Amino acid sequence: MRKTLLALASTVLLATACGTTEAPVTEQAGPSGSPSAATKITVTDSRGKEVTLDRPATRVVSLEWGETEMLASLGVMPVGAADVKGYATWDTAVKLDDSVKDVGTRQEPSVDSISALQPDLVVMEAGRDSPLIGQLEKFVPVLVTKGSDGADNLKRMRDDLDMIAQAVGKTDQATKLMADFDAAMAAGKQKLADAGAAGKPFVMADGWKQGSTISVRLFGKGSLVSEVAGQLGLTNAWTGKVDEQWGLGTTDVEGLTALKDPDIRFFYNASDGDDVFADGLASNAIWKSLPFVKNQQVHKLPNGIWTFGGPLSCQQYADALVKAYAG
């Protein structure tokens, strides 16, 4: 799983896209005043391409966990998804039904498996190879989300959710999801402020081990989880170089020595059970010398909080931060 995530990280860091959404375009009512048999919907995706559906999609295949979560949270259980087992490990925001078919890995989904499900829509991120989009569009409309945008990732998340909601006819549900998210963020910010934690520094990371080398991936400025923490009133202490799309940067244990503030709390994700911070660094002298380690301010996130997810995953993450700082 860790190697799969590394391959994904290498792929997505190179991916760029931009897009907008627009309100659904529907047919006018018939002469009798009743709706026409087909209600067409047109959505402009992250490629700037208009995707037209004869009616709101109900048989949807999703090729990325964040979008799979969004669909399920809107009340549209996908008929197929990439890496269903991995989703259950890394994203617990919304449980998938047993009926959801696995269509292969997120890196190489099976076109044949997707086709066999006879979907009326495939949702995928812009980071996927363009040849796959072309193969799929031979038999099904494809809606390409942006997936990430370091310039404003919370707005991007809202835009992706709204775009998917338009395609599946669930705009009211999307509005409620974001209203609940905004309310949770406001309540969390107030709780942190009441606890005297406003402005406190944090670091969010994950890591992996190759041989005897441990690498650390930092979620810096522009990453989705950094923006969530910022909305709560916290300050990202990692100011190292990050990529423009995902807000991710890589360092080693020595690189963490730049984090000198004794107030820093260090959060990390290890949902697959491969915990390099608790296990791989347990006897590392540099690691043990870091202020947040010495002060016992290292926090493993609850398993299954997907750091690239939708509003429900972001709310899970926010809840974990508030608990760490305010109890």
C-alpha cells in the first residue's frame, strides 16, 4: 500500500488542471406543463469540457477515493470504484456498500471492468493519463475533477463537490454538506480559541521507509489539510518547499530539525499500519531530540482520515485537531 501511495504521489505532483462548473441546463416542460421525459444536464469539468448527460447520473464509477467519498456522501453509492479495499483502509468518512464493484487500482483501472458495469458516468481526477480518458469516453461520459489546487484547495474541494452534485442531481445535498462543514469549522475555531490555542503551530506529515532510509512527506501551504487547520485558526509551522498543486514537500529526519518551536504539535497519518514514526524512528537520536517529540506532542491521526478527501474527511481531520489542542 505504501508503495502504491508513493507511485500516486509521483503521478499527482506532475498533474495540472483548471476548471469551472456551471448550473445544470435542463429541458423545458412539455406542452402540458409536466417535465419532459429526459432532463438533460450540462456540466463544465476541470478540462473546460462540457459534459452533457441525458438525465442525472445514477450508475457512476469513481476512480479516486476523494471523489468516491463525495459521491457516497451525496447519497449516490457508486456502482464501481477503484481500489475498494484501499478506500476502506484510508477513507472511513462514508462506508461503501458491499455492492460496489472494484474496477482495479487507481493508477491502472480496468477499462473492461468499468464497461461491464454499464455506467452512465465516470468520475476521475485530472491527474490521470489522457489516453484513459479517451478510452472511457468511447462508451461513457467522463467528468474530470481537479483533485487539488494549492492556490485555494478548500474552494477547489467545494467546486469539485458542486460539479459532481450537479451531474448526479444532488445539489441540495451538496449545499447541506458544505453548510454542516462550515458550521463545524466555526465551532472548532471557537473551541480552540476558548482553549487558548488560536494561532498555535502544527505540522502534518506522513512517512515511509525504504531500506534503512525514512522519508517524510510534509503537508505545507496549499495542501487541503493545511487549509482546514488554518480555517480553525492554527498556523502551519512547515515553511519548506512544496509543489504548487498539492502543497506537498519531502524531507528526512534531519530536515525536521528546522521545527524548533516548543509549541508545535506533530500530526501524522499511518492508516495502513506502517507507522514509521512510532516504530522506525523509535531509537533515532535526531527524532528523539525534536521539541514536539520531547514534549510528547506527536499525534497519530485516527485510522481512515483521508487527507485528500471531501468535506466529511476534512471534518474528521478538524475534529482530531480540536481534540488534540482543546481536549
